[in-house]
Amino acid sequence: MRRLPEPDPGLPDTRSATRYLFWLVRKQWTSMTLGAFWGVVWMLSQALMPAAIGKAIDVGVSAKDSRELWHWSLVVFGLGCLTGLAGILRHRCAVTNWLAAGYRTVQLTAQRATELGATLPGRIGTGDVVAIGTADASSIGATMDVSARFVGAVVSIVVVAVLLLRSELRIGLTVLIGVPLIMALVGPLLKPMHRRQSEVRALQGKLTGRANDIVAGLRVLRGIGGEPEFADRYRTQSQSLRFAGVRVARVESVLDSAQVLLPGLFVVGVTWLAARLALSHDITAGQLVAFYGYAAFLVVPLQTITEAWGRFLRAHVAAGKVVRVLALQHPLAEDSGSAGDAEGTGALADEHSGLRLKPGSFTAVAAADSAEAMELADRLGRYRAAEGVTLDGVPLETLPLDRVRQRVLVADNDARLFAGRLADELAGPGGADADGALTSALHTAAAEDIIEALPEGLDAVVAERGRSFSGGQQQRLRLARALLADPEVLLLVEPTSAVDAHTEARIAERLAAARAGRTTVVFTTSPLMLDRAERVVFLAGGRAAAEGRHRELLATVPAYRATVTREED
């Protein structure tokens, strides 16, 4: 039994959607080839059945030769057994191809999403990424599934045409002309279906992204009264998707009807022609039965070919979305800069904002616009272009990204608690606390009561995304995790926005002592946190407009006072 998914999905070809699909075929060429082989055997065994039946009628029934009748009856029985066996093996290979392609696509997308990290949401919608793991992976897998039947269908049509040409030229020519004609009549339906499927896929990604945003921010939406407005937007967008889906269904319904009607008319035509030839004694009764069987059989490969084209078009749309994600490159690509020292002083500076952080300082940054604070934090942590930012006098962009991540940590409220044992989540595998670091971090984050309330304590299992904890509890546990990492520079973005005033006061009082000797920056407008900072920098228009102690700025900078107290300036 083949194990899926594979450990290494490989390096995909992202130059186009078609190239990506062919790359998938090459990656699983063994099972694809085997599936195609059994698909050919499965179709051919069915295609030869009418010939064997016709022969049994001519040389057995009409000639009243029981030996020949038994002989050809056994041939028919053998072809039936072969059809059954080949069908089972073909289906097994087809399912393997489906799952392999789908899993490989999901693996590659997940890997690229992990590599891009925090830069992903700003470059592609969340809904598009989610849809790849559901609808798109399934569409791509379905194309690999139908490929075995498609190859068998093509080969069987060629074989039947040759048999008919050898038996009766007029009927053979009818088949050779009729099959391409049917495909030509179905072809015009494929282009509009491809276009409309692309529209549906785009709307589907947007709607999924909006749903994720609503669920993630439901508590906030309810708090500000924005839930009805977002619900209305979701309703409007979902109706647009429904109408687009109906337009696709119209084309698909016509295509499905054509797949039945056109081959059906073809069967009628071939049967009528064979019957006329039988009445004129140009063909035998056995040949008439065989020709009818051929015509009836040809419905299956013709439908398979049109089905394969439809699936390929859907897969092409899906592969285009996948390629778009896989082709994304991290905007902070590694360069050839030196690794730098493993440790430094933690002196951080940004020439754009004018912010200068002394080594070992405890600084608070209050911004008139919270988006400016988030942008500055991302720049200092090199989650976006960090031109003009230096760490210990070295341009941040010249340092290897992995060293930046070790030395500078940005902890914001978008961070997640992962499922698993709580001690492992906070302190890493094993949850070791030999030096009391975990206990100290929990104390600084005022999170001891969270642990005490859990029957299993640190051995408790965290639910996905920490949903078993309240917003304030999650925030304190994330703070404890950041403190345990003990980076040279710790950038905390609104670390106490979801906790009560008493808890916030304890955290503010303990944080400076816990981070003594390390550079710490807190982006906040909380008076309790600002009052404990050694230095406060007021950010306005993306620039450091003022700095000093909290109480000094309150008395001398009206804009700062308005920002902190939420009063009109």
C-alpha cells in the first residue's frame, strides 16, 4: 500500500498552469502509466465484446455449430472477466493518482504558505489559500483520475474504427467522420465554461476569505456593532457567487445533454446504416449485432473524452490559482550578507521614523494611528522592507533572515497558540523548567492563575488556536511564550489590550524587571504601560514627534494627551 502524502513533494514547475499539471503527471508517472495501461485493457476488452458476440452468432448460431458456439461463448466470458479485473485495477490506480496529485498540491501550498509566513495575507486572499486545499486540490486530482479512462477511450475508438473499416468500409468511414464531428460540436461549449468557471473560482476565494475574516473578528464586530453590515456584505457576495454558479451550471447542463444526445444520435445513425446493409444482405446477422454493439459501446468513450476535457478545464483553472501561490517569493529574500555575531547589544535604529533604541532599554511607543505602529514594528522585525533599519549598527537587510528572527522577536495579537500540551506550547518540547524560566515568565505575564485553574496544570492540552482560553488568557500566555524566547530585542504590539486594568498593572510593573539588560519595545497607548516605561516615543505621521517620560508628554504634548486619554485635541 502506498503511503500518502509523500515526505518530499518535490520542486514544482510554476511557469504556467499547464506546466504544473504536466509536472504532477511526471512526478507520479509510474502510477499514471499503470493506470493508462489498465484503462486501455478495460476499454479494449469491452470494445472487442461485440466482435466476439457477432462471431458467435455467425459461426455458432447461424451455422448451427455447437463447438464454435461454445468456443466464442468462452471468449465472451473471458472478455467479461478481463473487463472486471481491469476495471478494478484501473480504478485503484485512478484513486491513487487522484489522492497523490491532491495531497501533493496541498503539501506544496502549505509549505509555501509557511515559508511566506506573515507576508502571505498581504499578497493573496486567505480564501484563495483555503479553497486550494478543498475545491482546487479535488479538481486537479479528478483530472488525474479520468486520465486512465481517457487514454483507454482514445485507443478503443481507434481499434473499433479499424475493425469497422475491415468489416464494412461505409460504416467504418461513418465512425471515422462521426467521432471528430461530435467533438467539434461539443468544443464550442468548453470555452465559455472555462471562462465562467474562472469567474466562479475567483468569487469563491473572495467569499471564503470574507467568511474567515468575519469568524476571526466576530467578537470585535459585535463589540462595535458591525456584525449586520458585514453579514449584509457576505450575503450580497454569496448571491453573486450563486448567480455565477448558475451560469456555469447552464453551460454544464448543455454540455452534459450534448454528451448524451450526440452519441445517441450517432448510435441511431450507425444502427440504421447497419440495418439497411443487413436487409440488402451486404452484411450478416452477426455483423449487424456487432455493429450495433460497437455503436452502443462508442457512447462510453465519447462521453469519457468530453468529460476529460471538462475536468481538464476545471483543473486548469484550479492549477492557475495554485501556481499563483507557489510562484510567490518571500519579499525578504536571503542575500549574501554575513551571519553576524550570535549575540549583540540589541541597539536598534530606524532612520525613517527617527526611532533610536538604546541597548537594554525599556521603551514604549504610542502612535496616533495604530496602523503606523504596526508598520513600524514590522519594519523593525523585518517583516517588510527594512531599508534604513540597523541592528548594532549593521543594516538589518544585510543580515541573514534566520539570524534576524533569533535576535529580534515581534509578538503581536495575530500570533496563535497551537494545539498540544501547554508546557510544550510555551517552553518547547519537553517543557523543561530547570532554571525556573517558565515559572518566571508566567509570573511576569500574570498568568499563574490560568495554570492553577487547569486540573492538569501545564500538562493540559491546548485546543486548536487556544480556543479553550479567553482572549485575555490567550494574550497573557502569548506574552509568557515571547518572554521565554528571551531575544535580544523584543517588540510587543498591544500586549495587554484584552486584559483587565488590575492584571495590566501587574504586567506593566513586572515586565521591565524581567527584561532587564535586554532591549524591549512596547507599542501601546495604555497609560498603565506607558507610565512604567523608561522612555516614551510619540509617533505621529510615521515619525517620532516627541519623546520623554509619560507624565511629561501628557503635560507638554496635546496630541499625545489626546491619543492616550482618547479625548479630542
